[in-house]
Amino acid sequence: MYLPTYSPDLNPIEKAWSILKRKVRHIVSQQQKTILEALDIGFNQM
């Protein structure tokens, strides 16, 4: 069975990073927070 070297569909952490990035982008754009503040909020929401 062939598995590619990079397979985000088979790696659950990739989905978590995707969700966190989406949350951070939303927080930064909507609330005028810094990236570090948005990361803190995003991690707390996960």
C-alpha cells in the first residue's frame, strides 16, 4: 500500500492546527488582537 510522505488526511494533528489557524485569523481580524493574544484564546477554546 502506497502512502505519501505528507498525508494531512491521515494525521490528526493537521486538523487541529487547521482549526487553530482558522480561530486565530478570525480573532485577529474581528477583535484587533495581537497574534499572541489570539493564539492564547484559540488554545483555550480547543
